[in-house]
Amino acid sequence: MKRLVLIPFLFPVAALLAAPNTLEDSVVIFRGERETRAIGKHLWFLEDRDASLAVQDAVVSHEFQPATSEVPNFGVTRSAYWLKYRLVNVSPENQLNMLVDHAEIDELDVYLIRDGAAPMHLVESGGTRSVDRQVSDAPAYTFTLPVPYGGTGWVFLRVKSDKQLQVPIFLLNERGVANLNLNRNFFIGGYAGIMAVMLLYNFLLFLSIKDNNYLYYSIYILSVGLTQITFLGYASFYLWPGAPWINAYAAPTLTVVTMITAVEFMQRFTNAKAYIPGFRTVKIGVYAVALAGVVACLAGYGTVSYQVIQLTSTVMASYMLYVSTRLALNGHKPGKFFLAAWLIFMSGIVIFVAKDWGFLPYNDITKHMMTIGSAVEVVLLSFGLADKINTLRHEKEQLILEQYQVLEQRVAERTQELEESNLHLKRTQSKLVSAEKMASLGQLTAGIAHEINNPLNFISSNIPPLKRNLLDLKEVLDNYRHVTKDNPACEPVRALEQRIDMDFTVKEVEEIMGCIENGAHRTSEIVRGLRTFSRLDEDDLKPADINEGMRSTVVVLGPQMRDAVTIDFDLGELPLVECYPGKLNQVFMNLLNNAAHAVKQRHGRSGGRIAISTRAMDGLVKITIADNGIGMDETVQRRLFEPFFTTKAVGEGTGLGLSICQGIVEKHNGTLELDSTPGVGSSFTIIIPVNQESRLAKSA
């Protein structure tokens, strides 16, 4: 029956295919959800050198030439171009959509001619025009073509751009448009998330250690991220949709800003000015030419500006590759990191340009390769900065060790009274250093937890409506199946349903949604634990839930405990305890770390157990952390709370952890007790008052 219905609509197709070759080459027959290849080879184009040709003149022109590639590439030109093709819709859709997949087109007009009627002006869009969300609700140039099932029509496009002018055209139905937007939004969302996390991480490091490397790198991350989303059209759609004049200048200006920030960061990260003679001269010369290109853009010379900026960017990128290569060959470690990151970014640019010149196919991978390369580059350079921190830390540790040896020599020459005084000073200094490190760690942890929580809330809030929509779709599907179960015409559909096992597919979708919901809940628990653990309230007493602090600490130590140590909780009902929550979290972390180390020494990767219990008694709170590790003899127990005493191997511990823990517990007017048996295990018991003020009053 369906074949008989199609017969009347096949006559226009047959007539078109019987036409001369020039017309046959321009026929595009739309059959499915999305054509996977661009339709460029079916296009005919006409160059409008002074950009003044009207649509009526273009329709009757005999100067159109056939395109020879799937994605027509007209280069950098001041001309406007007209393109046309004959469209035949044989899909079961009453209308279809055309995607012009190039965000840097400045002017885009689409016309449709059907049945000899006058041209319909469907679209007036482009980067230098205001975004019309009624025409397209996504950053991609996607527009509806009102060509019904079995209908035909001529499609004319007028395109113009001061930048590289490419015209990749695809045909899609509504479902194809939805899938395309969903996939691209996921990609851009992931890219924006990576860049935002890297920006926040490096900016917080700058605020923490006051190293200008992190400030310049944060500015570079911001500029390269804005540049990439501008190239992809998301900036003009979301950031300045009502200001097309900004979009006209944004791409060249941001390109120059990104180049300058990249050079300035490289100079400081690798100290290139000290190692490479003439670096500053080359830098200033390229800056001058690039800024002249920006001025030309602002003055209205868009094509000249684009060519100048493209040339200077290429020269500077190549020079930076040369400089980092020289530094890396000389054994300069920051130079090696920069070379690796820059090679990846340059590889992405090469692939992107190769796609522009037709050496590589045009697809989502080659189109977004420069964006992917920039994200990988940012992550690698963050690793390089982190390595630089480690190098400085090792140098400082070596300096501290040397100073400590000198101090020990002087202390040995002094009296017992002076030795005790110096020991007290060291303990106080160690506590201050540890408190500063914990504060910095808390700031980073709280910031990262906040950034993770934003996209997590987005995922969690969308799961219930998604599940509800899927259930509604399943209900509609079940009704369709019930209504058509006795219809012979639906037999192919039922065969398809059996082949794909529809019931299993529906069940699998429900299971996948359950997994997503469970994963989001688990991630939310981890984020909550991080935020609880990282509270920066070291200088203020406040009521806190001890059980919550213990759980959050265990969450933070999860990677060290997982699969190797079993945690047994026996947490009683406790009142809110007046304390310094951040400092108590530090005590819990030190004790749990030591317990995990002890049980791993005895049991290896399995068999270790740590028991955690809390109890309230007579205005006090008792916290016990017990393990079945190697235990300690009496000699070790006597010295365990001495500063710088440790039983761990060299480089694994400083010997300050338990000394600091004892000081923190004493600050809470409490006690820290140890009970240990060699070969059996150890148990630490913390007892602190619920109310510090009442405890102080009793002591007075």
C-alpha cells in the first residue's frame, strides 16, 4: 500500500533525473533523518564580486558553475556568493531542515522557489546580524525548508564573510536537528566545564601562593575559551545575541588577545626572554602588526584584518614552537611541558586547517579539533605549573632540612632549659605551617566542590522529568502496539519490534536511567563530604556534628581505603559539640591515615579493618578509632607524640602528625589516649567536652 502511495511523487524525481546533466547534478533527494555527507557536490555557485546582486537576478543568471567539493571553500574574499540546488523530499516528513554548519558566515540569506512562484525569503541571518531565535533556536545555522512530502523546489543561498568562507550544507529532519543540538551542547558543555574548572583552579592557586604565572595562565584560559566558543557561534547566540557589531569584531580581537596572553604566559613560565636572544624583539614586532590588524578590523577593513591577523598568529605560533623546542632540547623542564602542550594544540590547528583545504573530510571531529586541542593544552600546562610547584616545594624542603640540621647543632650546645624552649618553638611553628596548608587545601577543595555541584544539580534536576517523559513515551508506544496488533499493514513494524527486542530495549533504558540517578546521588554524597571536610573555621568555636565530620573525612580518604581497608561504623547519637570543626577533621584524617598505613603493613591489600565509634557521656564525647594493624611496643608508644618522631620510612612521614593532633585535642580541653598491642592493633581514644565554656568554667 505504501509503495502505491509513493508512485505519484516519483514522477517529479524521474523527470528531474531525465533532465540534462547540469540539472541532474544539482538535484538533492532527501530520504532520511540526516544526510551524513555534505551536499556540496550538488551545488552550483555564482560569484557576486560587488555583493550587489538581487535574488531576482541570481535566479535568471546563466553564470552559475558546478561545485567540485562536498564543502565549497571560497577562501578569504570580499565577494558574496550565490548557491543553488534542486531539492526533492521523498522522506515521510512534511518539512525538513537545512544546516549551514559554519558559524563565521557574516551574511546568510535563504530563498525557496516552488512551482514557478516568486522566491520566498526564508532566512536573513549571519554573524553581523541580530540573532532571530524564532528562525533558529540554536547557535548552528539551522532553518526549516517548507517542502512537503513528495514536493520539490529550488533553494538559493547568498553568503558573505570577511573571514574564511566555507559553506558546509546538510539536510535533516526535526529529530536529526534535536540530536545534532543535543550532541553539540554536550560537547560544548564539557569543554566549557573543563575550561571553567581549570580557570578556577589556577586562579585560586594564584590567590593562594601569589605566583603571577597563575594569573597570566588564568587570563590565557579565559581568552582561549572565549575565542573557541566565538568561533563555534555560541558567544553570539548566548553572550551578545542583540549586538551583532560585537560579533563582527569579537573573533579577530579575541584571536589577538589569545595570542598575546599565550606569549606572555610562555615568557614567564619558561623564562624564554633569558634563554632566547631576540625573544622580546620578535614579540613586540608581532604584537605591533597584530594590533594593526585589529585597528583595520575596527575601521571596516574586515578582509585585510583577517589576513593580517591570520598571518601574525601563524608566525607567532611557529616561533613559540621553535622557542619551546630549543628549551626542551637544552633540558629545560618547563620548556618540555610547554612543547608537549603546544604540539597538541598546533596539531589540532593543523587538522582544522587541513579540513578547510579539503585534505581531510569535514566532520564533527575535524570541525572541533582545534577546540579539543585547546582543552588538552590547558590541562597539560596545568600539570606543568603543578610540577613547578613541586620543584619549588622540594627546594624549600631541602632548605628547611639544612636549616634544621644547623638548628640541631646549636641546640646540642645549649642548656636543657634552652633546648626545651626551642622544642616548644618548633612545635608551634609546625602547627602554624600545617594550619596554613590545611587552609589552602580547604579553599581549593571547597571551590572545586562548588564547581562540581553546579553541573551536578543540573543533571539531578533533569533526571525526574526525563524519566517522566520516557514513561509517557512508553505509554504512547504501548497504546500504539495495542491498537495496531491486529492490523496486517503493521506486520513489518512488528517484525522490526521483534528484531530489536523492544521490551528489552525499554527495560534497558529504565536501567540506564536508574544507573544515572544512582551515580548522581553518589557524586552528590562525595561533594557534600568534600564541602563538610573543607570548612575554613579554624579561628572560631562553633557547634558541629562530630559524626558528620567523621563521615566526610572517610569520604575524602576513600581512594586510600577502597578495596584495601574495611571501615566499621558504630556512631552513637551525639549532641552538637562546641569545637573547631576543621581542626577536628584534621585530627581524624591523621589518625585514619596512620591506621590505614598500619593495617596495610600487616594485611596487604585485603583483610585490614578500622572500627570507628562515637559515644556521648556526662557532657563529654568519646571518639574511638581502632585498627587491626601491626601495633606498637612500649618504646614506640612512649615517644609517639614527640615532634619529628616517626616509624615510617624516610620520605613517607614527617613525625609531626600525632604531635599536632595532641595539640589540637588539648586546645579543645580534651585528651588523646593510646592503647596498642604489637601484632594485634592500636586504638586511639579522643575525649572532648560538649561545651567548651562550661568546661573552662569548671576548670576555673
